[in-house]
Amino acid sequence: MVNRGRPSRDCQPCKIRKLRCDLQRGRCGQCCRASIACFGWPDPDVLIIRDETMSTQRKVLARANIRAIGTSHRRQSPELSSGASVPRYISIASSSSAPTPISDPHGIQAFSFEEEPQLQETTFSASKGVGRVAYEERSIPTSLSFSWEVRARSAFFSYYIFGFSRSHDALTHLYTASSATSVLSAAVDAAALAFLAKHHQVPGYVPINPAPGSSELIRLTSSSYITAIKLMSAIVDTALAPQVGAFSGKRNGAAFEDATFQAVLLLDLCEKLACVTLRPDGKRISHDHTNNSNSSGSRPWLSHLRGALDLVRVRGLKGRYSSSTARRLTARLVMTLVISCGVSGVHVPQELEELRMGLLPYLSTPPLSEDPGNSSIWNKDEAKVEPKFAVTSLVVGVVNLAADIQQGSLPPGDLIRRSNELDNGFMDLESELPSSWQFERKFSESGFPVVYAGYYDIYTDHFVTQVRNVIRSMRLLLFELMWKRCPDQKNVDDYQTEISEVVDGLCGDICAAVPQFVWLQARSENCVPFTPLQLLQCYTLLSPLYIAGKLSTHVTMRAWIISTLHYMADSGGLMAAKSVAEILETHDDVSYWQVYAMLGSYAFAA
């Protein structure tokens, strides 16, 4: 570390104009009077220490090279040793060539310059005289290198926010309006670095020997995450503290901002990205465990979402639904918390049910009503709600049913009744979906290994495909619960053949959704190896393919699923598919929620 002196707190325009800055937050008085842009004064805690290790190392090596070159030229030049005068030579490098774009392994465009030698004049002392020339050959850098933070933000917004996700539409304008030192900016950096780190190391797969640069990415991700956590903790502690004094209304103002709410959701996303290949309790996934999790393991998995619920309480009824942005963020919280409860094997909190019910009038036309006594029953009017949010209401019933079974408090008869009600609800929902959510079935000639049974389905986009596969996966999960928990029940035994046909039909529909993302002839944008967006799209297929391969009664379908997963890994570069294929090949008892958690939960869901 090198002491570079005390950093100035003045803003940059005042430094350039050599004025004394009055250090006003946002915009100083001098810049206001001059009508120029002011970037605010920097945080001393950020500037007080700077890591100059690499810079110092370069300077020391440069001085060592100069001394070494001087010594070698004194030995080789008798004229210099005799003190003779030598003309001074200055080499001028040829004109620089225009930069040309090159591909970057992380999708960030850099610019390449042709490497040209350049001679630098070096002065050194000769015996009883001054040597005038020695040539040190250097090379111009071959590319413009961006920092990991810049690469991460570019990849995160380009591929994840704008290209893949449909759940973070409020982030763009919130992030644009936030300052560089805000909790939202810190949360964006943490989530972006975690996203890039997982793609750098291959999502869902932790290599024994990490790729070059991985350790730096992980260190930066951890640092950004800790910074965001500290900022968020200060906001939450202030908001929950007793409000006393005349300025109490200003103390928890940040807790009411949508940007703070968005930051909590991003921190949870960062944690899910960091937990890829981990169980909800933080351990590596073990194929010897069939339970989803335990009560102690669910606490870290739900920590950020419980904090988001605390912010919802502070915001009150008006803050929850005051704007379209607030409603979208609240709906996002409901969906993610329901999924996290399913992964953790716990009941959905009643408070979350109240939030979901409060959102229904805003997400439907006209306003809807549900049976308050049994929210798992599907009301046909709710088909007018956004389909993904409507599916969430039924997933709540599946999660609560699985939690009751895990606690051992549900008789077999009640399990069958509730499962049938939920299954009928999913079927009614599918029948009420708009035409844009339906698929177009196409038939192909036999012999294509990536097409099962000679046909495949084309959907509007990967988001519609994912939601339709969620419906199929939840129905398959209900059938699995009935088979495992009620194998001797007459109702199950009488309809065994019919249930098997339904299961195989659902598995076939999941298989038919695969070729549109992996087969080169299905879409013009498909490539081998997969593009970054194509990798994310194929990632949404892994969990449905797992439960389809696990429950299918057709040996050929199961073999096709395993073969397709290996194709995604070997040809497409999606190594997480290889992990799922290995589980199907060797372990059939790993639960659907465990595999879903291993793959990053909702982190790789649109």
C-alpha cells in the first residue's frame, strides 16, 4: 500500500476550476451558480485508501528494466564506455491503426489495436559522461480492458434484464434515478457480479480448478454484497426504530422508496445465484437426502424476503399499491416468496396471502374475488389476471399441501381431495389462457435426435414456455405426492392407467417444448454452442425435464431426456444440464424442489 496523501472532498468541477467546494450533497453552490453539471463530492471512506500494489509493482519493474538495459548497452558499446558523444535518436512509432472490435468471453465488446513496437529513449550514466541513447522496445496494449464491475453490469442488463427476465421491468428507471452511493446501486453491482461469476464458472457447476479471474470475481461479488447489506441494514434499522422527535418523519424515508424495495429483491437474487449447487440449508446437494429442507435451513434461504416483508409493513397499505411500480414489486415479492417457501418446505405465511389478495383488484379487469375460506380453489374469473400471477395462486396450494404432508398432519383422503382440486384448477387455468399463450405444433421427419416423437411446439417466447412448463411440473408434482403417500388407496389404484396416461402426456408436452431452443432448424437465432441468451432460455427447461424424466413411464422418453441434457452440456455449453442428467442416471429419489434449488431457484427464471 502506498500513501497518496489526504484525498480532496471537493467535487470534480471545483477541482478543475480551483475553487473551494461548499460540499453540498447532490450539487454544490459553485456549480449551481455557474450552471454546470455537478457530480457531488466523493465519499471519504471510499477514497481514503487505494490499493496501489499493482501500480507500485509496475514502477519498480520499469526501473529495473531500465537499469538492466543500461548495463547491457554499456557492455556492448565501446563508444559509450570511452565517453564519446553519440547523436540522440528518438523513434517515432508509425501511425496507429484503427481499432477493430473483438469478441470477449463474457459478451462485452472490446477494441483491438494492432500491436506495434515502439522505441523509448532511455538515458543513463556512462563512465565520466552521460550516455544519450539506448533502445527499449515496448508494445502498445492490444485491447481496451474493462473492469469486472463494468463487464458485470453490461452483461447483467443486456442479457438478464433486457433479454431474458420479465420480472424486473421496474429496475431500469429506478436504477437510472438512483445515485452511485445508493443501496440500489450497490445491490445491482452485487447481483451483476454474482450473475457474471456464475456464467464465468458455468452456472450450476463448480469446477475444481476455477477459470482464470474467477477468484477476483468472487472477491468482488462478496465485497459488493457486504456493502449493500450494510446500507440495507442501516435503512431497515432506522425504519423499525421508535420514531421520536420532530425529525422522525425523515428518518425512515428511504424505507418508503421503491428503490429500496427493489434493492432487497436484488439482494435475494444475488443470494440465490450464489447458492447454485447448494441445498437451502447451505450444504452441497446430497442425493442421499429426499426432504426439501428443515426449519433451521429455511431461515437463510428466506432471510432477504422476510426483510422485504418488514419493509412492506413499514410502507403500509398506501405504500404497497400506491403506484404501478410498487404493485409490480409487491407482486414480484409474492411470487419469489412462494417459490422460496416451496424450496424450504414450509407453509406460505398468511401475511403473504393477504398481500396476494390485495393485489388481485389491480391485476385484473374487472376486480376479482376469491373464496376466503379456501384460497387454493381456482376461480374462473381469475383467468383475467396476469397468467403468471394466476399460476402463483395455485402454486400456493401445492406448497401448503407439501408442507402439510412433510409435517405428517394430512390423512390420505384429504391429500387426494386437495390434489384433485388443485389439478382441476390448473386444467381450468390452461383452458382460459389467451390465444397468445397457446403453442403451435410442428411435425418433422424422423431421425432428428433433438426432436422426440417427430413433433415439437413453438411458443410466443421463453417466458410463455416457462409458465406453461410450471403448470405441467406442478401437476406432475401432485401426481407424485399421491403415488408416494397413497399407494394403496382405492381412488389412486382405480385410476392408475388414466393417471399414467395423463403423466406421460404432460411429460411429452415438456419434451416438445425443448427443440425450439436447442435445434438449429427450429429458430434462426439458435446456435451451437449456445448464445448467452440461449443458455438462459435452456436453463428454464432443466427443472421440467428433470421431473418429466423422473416420472415418465416410457423408457424411450427417459432415455431421450437424458440424451438431450447431455447434448445441452456437451454441444451447447450448459454444464448444469450435465448435473441434472447425472442425477437422473443414478438417483431417482431427489425431490423436484431440491433440484430446483440446486439450479438457482427462481434466479434463472424469467
